[in-house]
Amino acid sequence: MKLFSISDKKLDGKCPTGPIEKRWTQHKASIRLVSPANKRRLDVIVVGTGLAGASAAAALAELGYNVKVFCYQDSPRRAHSIAAQGGINAAKNYMNDGDSVFRLFYDTVKGGDYRARESNVYRLAEVSANIIDQCVAQGVPFAREYGGYLDNRSFGGVQVSRTFYAKGQTGQQLLLGAYQALMRQVGRGQAKLYSSHEMLDLVVIDGKARGIIARNLITGELERHGAHAVVLCTGGYGNVFFLSTNAKNCNVTAAWRAHRRGAFFGNPCFTQIHPTCIPVSGDYQSKLTLMSESLRNDGRIWVPKRKDDPRKPTEIPEDERDYYLERRYPAFGNLVPRDVASRAAKERCDAGYGVGPSKMAVYLDFSDAIKRMGRAAVEAKYGNLFEIYQLITDENPYETPMRIYPAVHYTMGGLWVDYNLMSTIPGLYVCGEANFSDHGANRLGASALMQGLADGYFVLPYTIGDYLADDIRAPKIDTRHEAFEEAEKSVLERIEKLLSVRGKTPVDVLHRKLGLTMWDYCGMSRNAEGLEKALKIIDELENEFWKDVAVPGTDKEWNKELEKAGRVADFFELARLMCIDALHREESCGGHFREEYQTEDGEALRRDDLFSYVAAWEYTGHRQSPVLHKEDLIFEYCKPTTRSYK
Amino acid sequence: MKVYLKVWRQRHARDAGRFVDYTVDGINPDMSFLEMLDVLNNRLISQGEDPIAFDHDCREGICGTCGLYINGRPHGPVARATTCQVHMRHFKDGETIVIEPWRADAFPVIKDLVVDRSAFDRIIQAGGFVSVNTGQAPDGNAIPIPKEDASKAFDAATCIGCGACVAACKNASAMLFVAAKVAHLARLPQGRIEARERVLNMLTQMEEEGFGGCTNTGACEAECPKAISLENIALLNREFIKAKCAL
């Protein structure tokens, strides 16, 4: 069987044309509106309550739409955006260091290795300033200077300070702001909250997204929910690797179910490996913990110059240390983008210079920063991160360097959306990490929070009106429709199938095997041979899963194993598509490093003549060859060059 | 390492519930407490038994999902840590460990160690926000805020809504939770506008949910994984009195 086929029709992102700084303004002025009286008659479902979902749900409810909002967590405040540490970018130029909307735009396109849409990224940079204003008004306690004004810090991949932050808990504070805005709407009755509910299928009627099937995770009941439009804000799929910095329950199911119903999946192989995480310590490990990239502002990364140096790090003199990032990339040093920093760490460890018990780690050293700024200043800036590190490793980073290693952190790929954030299913919108749109092949630090809130507060509330304007006469969606019947039946059959296996192997065991396969062959570096091997292993593991998975209990109760089993079943299918995408993209760009395509000194070799496009995949059936649809990327303002951080 | 567990098992809200003993062997001291439970659960699943239900998500101490009452303390023996941040190195080889759910009328048990904390969401709905619609905000630097106020607001705002304060309180009071939100917003100019309604509405909702009154013993602060200070309760009381006087 052919691995995939290629559609001869080009996919259109429907981006506006004209001068880039006017596109969004003109687009907003030209799309249709829905009057307040008509908004009252329209229902919108939002799935997921992270930054994108909570902000979208709050903003839509403020506009007067009837919002139903779903999350698998027991409270919307627990969505994994809560764990984002470092900060949020915005082109405010408060630091007077030459920042501008254009520079943020340019840095993001370049940082994404020229695999993102210019129009989308410019809009993101443009609305970034409004996000900060909105959050401050909500009471988000950003860090401030003594004069009472907002403080900024610098982050990887850029040469200005444009990152707003709240200690190492920026995601938490931004999410609580959005959550509180949403709770205000729930209190008013304008939004209805369905916590502990997991979306298990999308309902499509006459080609339009019209609702979802959700499972109440407490009672196990399946529920039908209809709406005039459905918005997915369900995050990324990093947990396909089992070990990642994602929360344990993060999953691809909502997005994957939408994909199976016709939504194209964009660039699934673009995954981000974050350079600064606490290394794996044993085979019991259930997740990895990130140490914020902001640490690279003051920490210096090094390994011993001598292989297998048995000395403690503090006993190794300065001239016997290899500060390899500063050596290889003098212009950006420890602040190179994430993909570059991760690969450099892997290169040193693979070459035998790794440290710690596993030899799969490098040092992140604060001794110079403590000398320069004093311990108190370091503590004020990074105290909570140091505490987290010590809790996990039982080592004191004020006294000995941290050990870090790259780990799966974020997925740039996701459901394909047009400029309006609508997927290939009319009426299905996708925001935040769940879509593929703004980060190209690599996301810059502090840009995920920016994108999630940009989509939710300032993009979707405008663009969804253009679609709903056609629906003002549509009655309430009738959940007795046969499409709901069919979707609920297929969900139930799948649950019964999972429960009927009654095998011996716990879900975690099979998930861990899948994750290791993906890490080995579709992780920080990939090659054709490995990817083909991975495809075989994935098939075998999936067979084993459906033959021997152990799912105890019933579907009419709180049943975590059943939840996990459904998610892992979808991860197998996604894993296959990721490998196919990685195999087809015969170039290296951003987080996608194909060993066959590198320069003599080991840097990524992009092939713009062949691969300057978005790969959007159409589902054709389980284990059937997907169809590749290409959306050409055109660069009018940021001319693709070899990304150099030297 | 080897530990002996006494775990609260309760099939559903109406079940009486009971302690069940388990022995877990071959533990690495660097394992997290929840990873130790993963090991036990996978063993139970392989043997065809019902695994222990416990809730968790981020496993890095920030989402507030996990919460076990370990040896009589919310989140166990480590100060300023959530259950997921407790590692087995904090227990002795051969130790007996008692694991219970949060116990409070306002947090009914769903299954085993999982409780329903939706009461917290309803308290926030009653007033834990600033009423600003998207798009209304002035420039972020339009209102300077003294660094100290912003820092104190931040300290209060780091509450993760886990419910340990309620579990620690003999009155099952949610005063520290409510105070953290009231104080966070009261310390900022943006939050002052609705300060009066906020404190009254949130406290009313707290009582309606069945949480008790403050005992003034400070158990909540002692067990809070984010070290939310009792000072916030003092501020809550001042805000409450101010609001009452203004009526």
C-alpha cells in the first residue's frame, strides 16, 4: 500500500492580501457581523478551558452568544496552560529597546523556520499588546518595577526584552484571569459549564459542525450537545510520547475525532522538544518537569571537556568546561531558540559528554549569576523554579548546577485552520495549541500564551461572526437528528470494544512503549529508516493494544483506565500520521530534524524549493493512506534565509 | 523500599467506605508518591482488580487536581508541596502509610480518594473576578501599581484551589481560599471597584456551599502547598467589615 497520496488541488488559507499591516484591520471591517438580537439565538460549544478555550468562551459569552463550555478537568482552572512558567510576549516596546509589531512578527516567522503564514503571524503580533492590557484590567499581577510599571525580560531566539511575566507562574496567572472572566459569564448564565466532561466525537450535519458527544466522567453517561458552531481549544498532543511536560491527562482525542470526521491535520510532525527539563530518573517515571526557559537568561549551560569526568561539577575548573552554546552560537549564546538548544544538548550527550547518573543530561549553572547579582536577586527571579527542582531531585541548585535534558513540550502541528481559524469542516473552529497556525516548525518561548489568548480574546470573537451570520435563521440544533444518533452509537461501540478486550496489560504499559518508539524514531532527530521502522512498531503495538489491554470496571462510573484507554487508542492513530508526515518532509526545519538533511557543521538544512508549504492531511480510514493537501507558503516580508544564531 | 498502605476505598458517594491494606515492594526512593500508586494500580489492573481512584493531572504542583490526606496531613509530610511533589524518600522503609480523601461536607466523595470540589468554582462565580469585558481595557501601564502591592496580590493569587485548607480545617472552612481571591483583587486598583460586592457575595456563597466558619487556628496556612498567608484572612475580615459598614 502506498504510504500516502497527494491531492492536486492547493489548499487555500484565505488570507487577506494588501499591505501586511492593514490586512487584519481591513479583514475585520469587511467580514459580516451578527446583531445582538441574533447572537442571543445562537449557541456555541467551546471544548477545552485553557488560555484559548477560557478566553474564547468568556469573550463569546460577553458578546451575547449562548456558550456551552466543556473540560475534562474537575474545574476549568486546572487546564494545562496553568503550568506555563516563563512569560508572554507582547510588542509593547515598554523597554525602549527597539521592539515593534514588525519585529515580533519577524522574530516569530524566523523562529518558526519559515513554515508559518505571514498574515497570521502579523495579526498575532498586532493584537499582542491588547492582551497585556486586557490581562492587567482583569487583575493579573504581572511583575512590576519599583515605579509601578510593568517589567519585561528577554527570552530565547530574540534580542529585545518583550516578555511579560509573573514570577515563574505566568501561565497560572493568565489562566486564572481568563477563568475568572469565564466564571463571571457562568454566574450570569451566559455560559454553561460542563466540567468533568470529555468530548468523544464531533457531530456533523449536512457538512457543518453541529455538536459533540461528550461523556460525563463522573457518571459515565454519554450526552448529546448541539450548537451552531463548535470551537476546539483542546491543546496539543505531546503525550503521544508518554513522557512529556504535558499534564497526564492531556490528549489528542477531541482533535483526532474531528480529524476522522473531516478536519485536516496540519504538520503533525512539528513537535517541540524543550531544552531545559529535569532529566528522566527511572523507568517508573510518569512525567517530565520543565524548568522555565527564562533560566537561560542567567544560567550558563555546559558539559565537561573530558568524557566521563568523575568529578563533581563544582570541582571542575572553568577551563575544563565546555560552554557549548556560547562556543557554537556567540551572538545568541545560551539564548538560542529551543530547537537549536535541544539538538546541541543531544549532540554533546550522544558524543559521550553527558553528565549525571544517566549521562543524558547537561549542566545549567547559576554560580556566575549568583556572583554577579547576589543570591537574593537570583532567588527573587527564579526562587519558585529552584524550589521545584529541589523537591524533585533533592539537590540544591544554589550550590550545585542543575542537571537538565530536553523533553517533549509543545506541538506546533494541529488541526489545519484558515485565516478565520476555521477548520476544513465549516463551523468547526480551532484555537490555541490545538491548531497548527502560527508557530511554523518551531515556537519561540513565551509565544504559546500569546497565541492562545490572541485566538480566544481577539481573533475568534470577530471571525466566528462571519460564519454565524448565515445561521441567524437556523433553529436550535435538534440532538435527535440521525447524525447525533450515529455519533453516539459509534462512541458507545468503541467504549464497549475497549471494555470487552479484558486483557492483561495496563494501558500505561502500552502507552509507554508507544512513547519510547516515538521518542527514538520521531523525536529530536529522525531518519527515513527509523521512521519506517516506527510505522511497523506502531502497527504491532496497536494490535497488541486491541488484543491485550486491561480496562477494568464499567463505563457507568468514574473510570480513569477507560478514559486513558480511549486516549491511547487515538494516540496510536496519530503516531502513524506523525511518522508519515515526518517521512514525507525530506528537509530539516525547526523541530523537525531529518538527519539526511543537515549542513556540514550539523545545522538544519531547509529545502524551500520543495517544502515551503503546510502539509494538511485528510483522513481516509483507519490504516488507510491519508491524502496530503498542500497550502503554499508565500513570504513577502520575511525572506527565508538560513536561520543563523551565530 | 517497601511500604504498607491503608487506603480509603469507597465505590461511590453513597457507599459507606472502608480502609483496605496493600503492600508495595520494590520502591525507588526517587519515585513520586503518585508514581508509587501508579505501580500499585498497574499491579491491581494486571490481577483484574479495581485500581484505586485518585485524581491528578499536571504532576508538577500547579494544577491543584491532586490531593490526598496522607498520614493525617493534606498533601502529606512535605511542607509547601502538593501530593504529586512528595517523593518516597520522605518515607521510611517499612512504614505504614494511611491515605484518605479530603473530608468535608462541601466536598462529597465521588470514588475512593476523589472528591467533588465544584463548590470552589461556584464561589468564584459569586464574585471572584473583575467585571471587564474583552476590549475595554486601557493601556497596561495606564495605572501604575506599587511593586509591593503587586507582589502581595501575586502571593495571594498563587492559590491553586486544591482544597487542602478545607481538608486541614476542623471546621472545613474555605476561609483561606476565599481570602486569597478577595485579597488578590482587593490589593489592586482594578479590583477595588467591586470590592464590597465581591467579599459579601463570595462569603455568602461559601456558607451556602456548606463550608464552616474560620477557627482561627491557622491549620490552613500550615498545610497550604503555596504558603498562602493568614494575613489574607485578616484582610478579608477588614474588607468584610468595611463592606458591612458601607451598607
